[in-house]
Amino acid sequence: MDISIDFIAVGPFTGTGGNVPINFLSVYPVDLGCVGINGIGAPINDVVARVTTKGREMIALSLVDGSAFRITEMALGTGGYDVSNPIMALPIDPTHQQLDNEIHRKLIDLVESPNLASSRSYIARFNYDSFTGGVGELGLWAEILDFPSDPTMVGSKFLFAIAHQGLNTKSLHHVLTYRVFVTI
């Protein structure tokens, strides 16, 4: 699956910008399931995430008092699916402040910004040696950059969005790529 023409691929943590960086293919080689450009190789797992209660609270605060945050990491967990029927995702509880059983977390590799200001997709590629195991739960973690009512909160992280899916297993030599869509 290629990056949609309606999306602008930008570097992590930026709002608007240019196209795919010049070194994109060297960082994400086609034979290892490159995100967006590959057309061949490992599939991209598209998942729609739900903004958590804490995420909505932080969005509201940013509009009221200028609090600021950025989505920095994607986490994978072993929860999120029905163990009696592993292809079925469980309902999402937006009040969760962490994944049920987080097994791996990494920095976001790429942010896609559609022409709508209220939607983004976050892409992370989990290399063949990053971890092994079953994945059913994904989370996007954000870092607080400014918090006028309590400056000690700057630098802390919170679960911004969460998604569930049927069981997806990652083996040692498997590259797993997720594109997580968030609409506010």
C-alpha cells in the first residue's frame, strides 16, 4: 500500500512540511517492507485509534491555557483481543492510562498529515530483532512540552490514543509496520 496522494509525509513531530526525506529508502529499504513507497514487501497494518480521556483533556487544555504536547512513541501490547476468539478485537476503554500488557515501545518513524487539520497518521516500523510475540493492542504516547498550571509536568508522558485489533503475531525475523490513524 502506498502513501495516499492526499497525505503529506513529514518528519516526526512536525505539523506541515515537505515530502518524504531524501534518505527514506536508505532508512526503510524496499526489501524489508518500506512504509509507503515499497509497493512490495511486508504489508502495512492500518489501525484506527481512539483518543483517550487523558488525550482529550490535554487537547482541551491546549486550547484553554496553551498547554502543549507531541505524540512521540508507539507502544505494542499483548491485550486488546478476545482470547477465546483471537481474530476479534475487544472494545476500547478510553479511560485507560496504559496498555494492558505493554511489550515494546519505540519512537514514531513518520507522521502523515492529511489536508484536514483534525487527522494524523503515525507510522512505526518494528524491525526483525525488536521483539517477538503476539500483538493486539497499540498505544500512542505523548510527551508534555508545556503545562502552565503545573510546570513540573513538562517532560512527563501520557497515553494519547489506543487501538485494539485481532491477534497479530511477530516472529524474530518478521518486520512489523503499523500506521495508526487518529481523528480528533
